[in-house]
Amino acid sequence: MMKLLLIDDDVFLRDMYALKFSESGYTVDVAEGAGAALSKIEADPHFEVILLDMIMPAMSGTELIKEIKSRFPQMPARCIVLSNQGQQEDINEAMAAGAVGYIVKAEAVPSDVVKEVETLSKK
């Protein structure tokens, strides 16, 4: 069973994806933004997947990936972006920061997101 941290400031989407991943056998923890996410990682750095949005208050997804990589270099978690920002420059920026994948919300139904995360987490 994989342990996933889901970071999104949209309560509806966060809850929907958390339910979908839980139903698929994941242990899911959620955070509404970067500060809460970093606190959760500090408390328990054993996440295998960190699924995060690009647009959040206080810190962008790219900034958060860089912060996670900097503060928790030993953590094996795969960072995967789940965002409505689908421009190539956003994708390139996230991948350069250390993301292993980039999923555009509008192009995937939740069950496809779960399948894609499963594939990307094995990279």
C-alpha cells in the first residue's frame, strides 16, 4: 500500500482525489498548501508519492518541489504535478525542479489520474 500526500487548495478536488486514491488502496494524507505539506513531511517523511498542484497560495508547485528536495534530500517520494496549468513551459519548469510527471486535470478523469500516478511512481 503506497503512502501519498495530496496537496491542493481546492477542497472539492482535494477530497475527490483523496477518496479515489483511498479506494484504490493508497494511504492518503492531505494538505491545503505548501506550509501544511512541509509540516506533514517533517512529521512523517515516509511518503512515496507527493501529488501537488502548481497554483497554490504562498508558494507555487515548482517552488514546493524545490523546497522538498532541498529540505528532505533523503526522502524517496516521487513528486507528481496535478494541475490545470498545461502549458509546456509549466511542465518543463516542474520537471526541471524534480517532478517525475505532470498530469493536466482537465485531460484526465480521476481513475486515469490514479493509473498515471501508479505508472509514474514506479519510475
